Amino acid sequence: MTKSVAHEASTTYAQGGISAVISQLDTVDEHVNDTVVAGDYLCDEKAVRALCTDGKSAIEKLVEIGTRFTKAEELEAKNKQADAVHAVVTNESKLIQSYQGLHLCREGGHGKPRIVHCDDMTGKEVERALVEATRKHPNVTFYENHACVDLMTSSSSSSSHANNNERRCVGAVAVSSCNENDDNDFSETSKIVRFYASTTLLACGGAGQLFPSTTNPVVCTGDGIGMAARANVVCENLEFVQFHPTALYADNDSLKSPAKKLDENENAFLITEAVRGYGGELWTHLEDGERFMPKYDERNELAPRDVVARAIHAEMRKNNSPCVYLDITKKDADDIAKNFPGIYKELKKRNLDMTKQRIPVRPAAHYLCGGVKTNIDGETSLSGLFACGEVACTGVHGANRLASNSLLEGVVFARRAVKTATKKSKESLKQLLEDEFEEIVDEDDFLKCDALDLSKNHNNEKSNKYRGIKVKKEFLSSDAFAQALRKEVQLSMWRACGIVRRTEDMRETLVKFKALQRLVDEEEEEAALLNGSNDDGTVTLALVEAKNLLAVGTLVLRSALRRKESRGLHYVVEYPDRVEEERMSTILAPIDADDETSDISSSSLIEIEQEEELVKQVVVARGPR
Ligand SMILES: Cc1cc2nc3c(=O)[nH]c(=O)nc-3n(C[C@H](O)[C@H](O)[C@H](O)COP(=O)(O)OP(=O)(O)OC[C@H]3O[C@@H](n4cnc5c(N)ncnc54)[C@H](O)[C@@H]3O)c2cc1C
């Protein structure tokens, strides 16, 4: 089931590649070591070992289903330009013996060349191969344009501290936005569909949309974490958000940015590290200004990602500017166009010539290291619920992700989760039938039902056991309140929980988010009254997503406030150093548990009320994005 079309996902935008030990020069131990060092010693070593050990078979599987990875010989022979780009990225792009002669790049943090890739569009090719293979599989039905809004559980305990062992996930509630008789007609008013399942796998990706600038596509609104949290599923390490230092800053106002936007909702286009590797310099202004990196690090523009991101952030703050500028114009124009054909073309489309003009860039949210906590077989704390990919926290990334480990994590742990779910499927199905369906349907009927879509059969009260978000019959795609809420969450997160964090800012934002939550509740109640609805409620997809962003933002803030040190991607000014006693994962129980605002003294309550008033005004004042 997917919210948009099958290929619209972060995976499609991945450029670099997938790490795996597939050459004789390399060992699993070395990959494990590089991963743990990058993770700032917070990784779960058992999970890391599983990741690195299964890397080779993951690549073999992708090749088997038809992924066309770049081969070393082809690259040498046919495409000198591409090789030049990779040579810049890796500084080490030589022919080495590898599985099927695949070309291997070396990226920052990897001690050996071990990045399998498909030119510089790896994700697109992997996604193509996976979607094509899956569409051909007789047991798989695709539900595109189906937005999952909540998980269904076998008991709807009102206690937020319910013992998850007593409950099971029995499927999910979704909203379909396509015509029942024609999958390509999305004009139909939406309908609610309940998918009953003995096993449910969350694979909803990350939450880059938590921030105003992100490389993630618009679908990455943290829905999986929001749904899991509402179902009292444990989440882990959500404070670790990776920012890419140089994403394009585009705006349709040419006074703000010389690069125009192609689409109002587009994700930020990545300007690869290779441009800096090629000699690109970071400057404060579009013309003249200061080349600032030498002030921050002796490696200048080639300092590690987090150092560059913090320096850019500091300069933006200092100059009250929405971006800084990347200058490559000193290099020969023809060479630039040859070495960076993709970026050159993309910028040209946006009226910017990188051979003559500086490129406006700023850090953008890129990857969420934490997520729904799983074991190495993808099992979450809720029986019957699995998670894999960016939505999950398997423990492999610790406090920072090693480049190209995330696509690998997706493949490796998805396979492990499926294996485990398959092993347990008989038992799970039996339990599901006993727990949930004994009064509703017998096993034969259940198995006959089309792709577990039992919505037509089960409209009674018992099947209504999902919590949290309610959805509207006329499932609108835009909604002024929701858009304003989304924007408010994004700006607040950037201010309080971006690259450099301050405890006071985070605490204030948490209070503000509580106030926003109350506003959302009021909005829902009002809409319910207006609709006179007493069944499936009242809320639009835009509001569902904004609510998830608010929920995930709250969890990220709570996690960040708990960590009293700076480690990996989490940098907080009051605790600038690593603290050995703090070297543990941040485990968050349900969303409605006591949080870090509970110790706010009563004298602050007046401030909170004022804050709520302010929030109301801000939200009302802001129009749609
Ligand atoms: C620009 C960019 C470059 C990257 N480069 C690399 C790289 O070189 N190497 C690397 O290893 N990693 C890279 N990454 C990270 C990597 O691509 C992602 O972490 C990974 O692809 C995530 O895969 P996923 O399947 O978990 O999520 P996604 O690929 O994002 O898929 C999530 C899916 O869930 C759907 N969905 C979400 N919410 C709902 C809902 N409520 N209901 C129904 N469907 C829903 C979405 O529509 C989408 O189809 C990059 C990421 C980006 C953005």
C-alpha cells in the first residue's frame, strides 16, 4: 500500500549507492568497524553485524531480480565522464575484483571501496527493478493512492501504558483516493478501507518533511512513526536527524534565490559533495562576501558533513540569510559541465548557470537515524507489527549514518522481517482469527477475501478498533489549516531542533506543540460538528500528515531533550561534549506518556498560556503554503 504512486519515495532519489562487502579486498569486520565509528559508538553491534554479513546476499538478490548495477569494465570503456565524477567523490575509483565485476566506489567514512551503484541514479534503478519484479508476483496486489492513517490493534485499551504483550496489530485503516472501478481515476471521493492482516509491515520511510528544507519527497511525513506511537509502539533514537550540508535553495522570488523552483512542493535538490571535492568554495554572499570555511576547520570545504553543516548554519544565522553560496566558477566551464552533467542541467532548468554563478545552498534534512524500534528480525514491540527501512530503528546507524548504509539496511532487514513473519504466519493467522474474527468470519471466508480488504464484510463495531486519527469522507487534498500547521511545525523544528540545538528553545517548542495539538483537537471537533458526522469522522489527508508531523516533531524534541551530551548528529550547546554515561539509546514509550514539559514550574504556566495564544494567532494568520 502506498500513499502516492509506487515509485514516489526517497528510494527513487538516492544517488550514491549501496554499501556491501563484495570484493576480495574487503571484509565484514571492516564494514562493521566503519559503521560503528560513523555511528559514534552508539550502534547495536549485533544489528550492524547482521547488516554487513547479509550485504552480499542483498546485492545478489537485487541483481537476480534485474537491477542493472554499473559494471567496472563498462564504466571504464563507455563513460569517462561518469568515472570522472565518481573519481572526485571517492578519490579511489579503480578496477578491483568484485562480485560480477560490479564497479565499487569509496565514500567518506568507508575504509574500502564498497559502494555498488547505478551511475549516479542508484535509487531510481533499484526502485524500478523492485517495483517491476513485485508487480509480476502473483501473490502481490498493489494499492497505490491509499494513505494509511492508523494501525488497528486487537484491544483498544484506553491506558497509554497498556501492556503491548496483550495486544496485537491486526492491520491498518487507509483512505483510498481512487475510483473503485478505475485505478487511474483519482477524481472519486475517497473511501475508507480496512486491511485486516495477521502481519503488518511498516515501510513508510522517513520524516524529512519535519523541516522546511529537505531532500526527502513530499510523502515523507513520518506517518509510520506517528501511527506506531499512537498504537503505543516503542520508538528509539529519534534525536538523530541527518542534515545534508549543501542542498539547493530555490525560490520563485529572484531576490531571495537566483535558482527558481520547478514545483511548489518539490524536495530540495542535492548538490553532491563531489562539487566541493572538485574545488567548490563556500561563500557568504552571491557576490563578494567571505569564504568562511577556513575559519571553522583546517580541511576547509572538505571537512566532514556535520562540521560543514554547522558552519553554514552559523553563517546563515550571523548574516540573517536564507542560504550561503557554493562557488565553482573558477574552474573551466566545459570541465564543470562535463563533470557534473546532472547538476548542470538541473540548475540550467532553474535559470542558473553554475559555470558563471554561485549556487545558493543550505543544509536540508536528509535522513532520520531513529524510528520504530525493531529487533534484528524487524519485529516491533507490538506483536504482529514489523518495520523496516527508514521508518525503523534497527540500531545499525547509532548516532550517525554511514553513507550508503541505508539502502542496504532496507534490503537486509526487509528480507529478515519477511522470513520471520512467514515462519510465524500460521500461528499469527490462527491468533488473528481467534482474537478478532471468530464472531465475524470463519477461516475459509477470511482466506477467500480479496487481498485482505474486508471492509465490505466488517462494518460492525468490533472492526472499528483503531485509535487516533479520523478521516473525512470527502478526502480533500489541501486544507488551509493543515498547511499552516505543517509550516508552523517545520519552522519551529528548524529553529529549535535543527543542526545546533538549545535546551530552552526545545522546551519552548515542546510547549508550543502541546498547544498546537489542542488546536488540532478543536479543529477536528469543529469539523465533526459541521459534518454532523458520527462514523468515520472529519479530517483531510493534509491534516493527517500535519498531525503526524506534529506527533513525530514532539517525539524528536522529547528525545533530544533527554540526551544530555552532544553525540553524532545531535549537537546541543549546553552539552557540547560526548559523555560516556550518556552512551545509550533513547527509548521512548508512547506519545502520551509524561514528557519533558512535566517538570515546568507552575510559575511558567502563564507563559505557556501566552504561548498558546500566540500559536493560535500565528496559525490563523498564516495562509496555505
Ligand atoms: C536525495 C536522497 C539521496 C539519498 N542517497 C542515498 C544513497 O546514495 N545511499 C543510501 O543508502 N541511501 C540514500 N538515501 C537514503 C535512502 O534513500 C532512504 O533512507 C531509503 O530509500 C528509504 O527507503 P524506505 O523504503 O524506508 O522509504 P521510501 O523509499 O521513502 O518509501 C516510503 C514509502 O512509503 C509510502 N508511505 C509513507 N507514508 C504512507 C502512508 N501513510 N500510507 C501509505 N504509504 C505511505 C511513501 O509513499 C513511499 O512510497 C538518500 C535519500 C535521499 C532523499
